[in-house]
Amino acid sequence: MKQRYEYKFIRLGEGYRGIKEEAYSYKEVINEHAEEGWRLVQVFAPGYSASKQYFEVILERELNA
């Protein structure tokens, strides 16, 4: 049987004129979700612009059939 996964996308630090302080709490966010069975896939910063900047945390966990 093929494994199935679900994904969660969490945006941190979204704000105007730079990344907000909360973005630097990504370690806490990842650890909290790990306790619920989520696994880190990637942290990245999609297209920066002068007005909006943020980090995107992507998590996955196996679906129970």
C-alpha cells in the first residue's frame, strides 16, 4: 500500500518593511508541531519584496488510513 501524507504550511514573520521578530521563533514552531507527529520538510523565504517579507515553514505527516 502506498503511503499518503498531509502537508501544513505556516507563514511566519509577515510584515511590512522587514521580517517581524516572530519569524525567529521558527524553532519553537517546528518543535511544537513535531510533538503532534509533523516532520519538517523545508523552511524558505519566497520572493522578497520591499514591502513584504516572510518565511514559510513546510511540514508533513503520514496519514493514517
